[in-house]
Amino acid sequence: MRGVPIARISSVLAIGLFGLGGCTRHASPSLPLFGAYFPFWLFCAAAGVIGALAIRALFIPLGVDDALPWRLVVYTCLAAVIGFSLALLVYGR
């Protein structure tokens, strides 16, 4: 490749390989439920949504729900925080 600096080629290659750094040969952690194996992230996502709904049920009587500017964004972020925290604390990923 004439005219392309070697630093640019190596940086593009490094960025591409950086994306593959998390790939391992281990199977994804899964939970045996009702005779089938479900991925743990599915459980964490469901727990995050349920947790966000529980927090909303707590915010409504306190009057905090009315003061939130962007409710959808706030509750989506709360669900993500709960799901990610559960994945990190319980499964270590």
C-alpha cells in the first residue's frame, strides 16, 4: 500500500484487535431454569426492569416522579444501573 503511513495501518489494526480483546473460549454463564439454560444477562435485564418499576412505585407517593424532567431516560438509566450492578456483583462480569 503505497502512500499510507505505517503508523496509520498499525493504529487501524490495533483498534480492530482491541475489539476482540474480550472474546474468550469460555461459554457464557447461564442459569438453569425450568430445564433450560438462560443467559445471565437476560436475568439481569429483567431484574433491572423490575427494580426500576419498584423505584417508580416508590417515587410516585414521594412526589419525586412529578419533578423528573425526562422520566423515560431516568427510569431506563435506573434499570441499566440495576442490571449492570447485578451482573457485576453476582456474576463478576
